Amino acid sequence: MIRPIAVLLLGLLASRVQSAQLVDDRAITIHSARDVKARRQALLEYIWGADGFPSRRLPDVVLTNVASPVKHLSHLARVDELRIDMAPGLQGLAYHFIAQRPNSELVVVHHGHACALDDDP
């Protein structure tokens, strides 16, 4: 839950922050394992800075076997909820969907700032 003062501060910050310009990513190509490694490193540095991915940072709260936030999603063994304290009064929320029959593939869904994961069937 975001406290009213945090909402006020976020509003003030948002009124002063300019959004980043869109980047034309059509020129990014990957043709080899070496390209994959180089692009992965560049992406990690872009997102997390020179120190890279914060490998020692874990969720502050993990709730296992929660109700799926996507009502019509089937073939799940369970869903875990991950909560990450990001700043005072600001908490990130993520879900780990665990398939009944895993296939060694990873799917990452970034839902943005909407209120629900299944607001559109």
C-alpha cells in the first residue's frame, strides 16, 4: 500500500521528470552465441549499471501457492507471489507461475502499471 505522502512525492517527481526518448531497436541483430553474450552484457549494464545484476538481492516476502492473478490460466502446479521493497512506502509485486509440466523455457511478462493481470481476456 502506498502512503499518501508517497503519492504526493511521486506526483511531484513525475511532474518534473521527462520521459526517455524511444530507441529504435531494429538495428539490433543477433547471429551467434558471441552476439548473445555481448548483447546480454550490454543489457545488464544498461539496466543495472556497471555493477551488473544485483545477484544478492532477493524478494523481501515470498508467498507460495497463492491464487493465480490470471483467472483462466490453466496447467499450473502453483503460483508464488514475490514482494520487493523498492523505496519507503513503495513495494514491487511479481508472480512466479510454475507449470505442471515444465519445458525448460522462461517467459517474462511485464505488466506495467495496470491494476490486474487479466483485465482483458
